[in-house]
Amino acid sequence: MRIMISAGGTVTAQSVVKALREDGRAAYIAVCDMDELTATKAFVDDFVLVPPASSPAFGAACLDAVRRAGIELFVPLIVEREFLPLAALRKEFAAAGCRLWVPPERIVEAIGDKLAFAGFLRERNIPSPETAAVHGDLVWDRFPAYVKPRRGSGSVGTTRVEGARAYRDAIAGREDLIVQEALSGREFTVDCFASHPGRVVAAVPRERIAIKAGVSVKGRTYRDETIERIAADVVEKSGLVGPANVQGMLAGDGSFSIIEMNPRFSGTLALTTAAGINFAGLLLDCVQGIDVPDLRGRHLAGVSMARYWSEVFEMPDGSLRPGTPLGARTGDEPTYSIV
């Protein structure tokens, strides 16, 4: 297939490209991004510069790129900015022979709005933190808490507050916010994949051991029936088809509460791929009409990940060159430790 991915400069796009390469069915992979200085373009077949998703020209630019390159599958990654503008052009993408992988607008609206999603969880008796819309009459006394934009990702605009004074400072001059009880415990993301509405075929929990700018930089996969069941239940009840990542907290007593859900591939998809479940391959199965078996409980637990820096150099003539790779230890060299 000929595939294009949006937000090419993100770690999520890089993880999806890696998974597609491992799957092997993508004959052509392109990425688009609003920034030409994007490392991912060194590892794909083509790069397309598009306007920011906030621009009225964004959707038309993506559609034009799809037509020119004969793209068969377009996968956007930024829920709160890209999904709805592109969904408005769903018929035009189809007329161009391209499958646009965006959930129905009602699902995007219900999941992308953190306040609406909290109500969704509450109505279905799914464990979740106390959440409310911020307004002048709200009396909030459950501290610590997080003040968050109703829409957004990557923890952008999120503030942790320890008491009433910090809460008042955090909301001053800001609109469209929620306040959410801060739960204690270990933070997990569960990568889920639904092959049909109400049928989750994969649920891979991974602990977010270290996080920077909302992205896990250290993590480890687990097998936990409670976490997998609750996360899969959320995705199934949403009616979503395709990838999703569900975030939650595992308390000391073994209970698991859902914090939020994103109807897209996760930024740490590479760890799930390393654990034996290739979500990009599952997506291609769905697009090609291939039956997806139930893979729940078939991932490898105990796979740990630690991310590292690498580089791509763009030379004055426009050529791209990856930096010198680090050579992995063969296992024969001595291991040194500092005491």
C-alpha cells in the first residue's frame, strides 16, 4: 500500500513508520508536517510540507498531496487539531481512492473533550478521577489536582496544584479548563486495537516509568488482567475502530482508574511493537479486509525501553544523512559499573 502519515516530526509518526517497515506491506511511506526541518523525512520515501493544522488550508493541502502521490491510506495523528478538519473532507479523500483513517466525528468529540470523556466514564461506572469544569462558582477541595485544557495532548497547558491558592493562580485568566483529582499510584498506558466496534483484539499495558513533555522515555510492558480488561472495556464501549491509547493509574490495592483516552496510535508504539503486537500491521489488516485474530494476552511482558538521542543532518545541497549510529554491545565485552 501507499501510505501517508501526518505530524511527521512527532515521535508517534516515527514509531508508526518503524512498525510499517517491520510489517513489510507498505510499498511507499510518506509523511507530511508543517516544519520542513523534520528528522523523519530521512527515513521515508517522501516528505510533504503542509500548512499548520490550524490553517483553513491544511485539509486541502493534505488532500492535494494524497492525489499527487496516489496515496491509498492517510493516517493523521493529532486528534485535537487534525481529525475534524480532515473528517470534513472524508468524501473527497474517498473520491481520490484514499482511505482516511479518522474515527466518526461523534467519537472524536466525545473522547477528545476531557470533560465529556469524564462524563462518558461516569455514566458507564468505569473507575475514574473526580473531574469538573472550571467556573467561578466551582468549589474544589480535592487536592492535589490537575488543571488541564478541555482539549489537548502531551500535557501541554497542564498544571499540578497542591492547594486552593495554587488552584486559583492556575485558573486565573484562563478559559475552557477542567480540574481533575490527582490519583496516586503507577501510571500506565494501554495500547488497544479494535478490529470492529465493540471488539478489542489487543490490549498491551506498559508502565510509564519516566515521562518528558508528555511522552514516555522509559517504560516496561506488563500482563495484568485487570488493567487489560478495564482499558478494553472503555474502547469497546466507545465504539471506536482502530488504534487507541488509554491512560490510567494503578493504585496500591490493585484497582485501576482511567484518566483519558486518545483515539490514535501512541507515542510509545515502538514498545508495543517490540512486545510482539504490531498495531500498524493490524490497521493494514482492517483496511485490506483481513480478519484480525484475538491477540489479547499474547504480548510479551517485561520488555523494557529506554530512549536515546540520535540525529539527522541535512547538508547544504539538500541531501540527508543520519548521524553515526551507536553500536550495540555484543554481550562479549565486560560491563562496567561505578560503585
